Amino acid sequence: MSQGFRNLQAWQRSKALAVAVYRLTDSPPFARDFALRDQMRRAVISACSNLAEGDARQTDRESIQFFFIAKGSLAELSAQLDVAQEVHTLDQDVIRNLTAESEEIAAMIRGIIKHRQA
């Protein structure tokens, strides 16, 4: 079975973002904030996973549906990063970098969607 999704730059970057979010949420102050930690992890894993699944679908229509879900999951993560920063007074540079990366990946996904819709 081909692992074409691993060649997608959007997937590579979303996987790296997932690792960064897991590392961020693996340390205090997330030790007791299970809800926000788990929701952030689910959102970032959803983005990465839906890119992979979308790439594996048989039709562009099916693929696009999964790419939109991935894009939505990145928006969800951005909102959660805003909340985490305010609630836990996290380093603004870390949050800013993760948010910027999330937005850049979402832009890449928009490009993939436009390409598949053409």
C-alpha cells in the first residue's frame, strides 16, 4: 500500500505540530487540566489523521471532505491555544509560533482543496 500522504508537506508539518502540541501539553500546567489538554491533542491528531485519510480516498470529492475536516481541526486547535495561553499564562512566543504554524498548514490545505476541485 502506498503511503502517499507522507509525501504531503501539509501532513509532514501537521505531524510535527502534533508532536509539538503533545510535548507542550505533557508538562505543567496541563498536569491537571485534562479536558483542555485532551481536546488540544484530539484536534491536532484529527488534522494529521484526516490529511492522511483524505489522501487515501478514491475520489477527489471524498478527499476534499477529509481535507476540510483537517482544516477545521486546525482552527479548533488555534482557538484552544488562545484559551490555554490565557488560562495558563503560557509563553506568548510558543503560542504565537504554534498558532502561526497551524494557520500556515491550514493555508496549505486550502491549496490542496483548490487543486483537487479544479
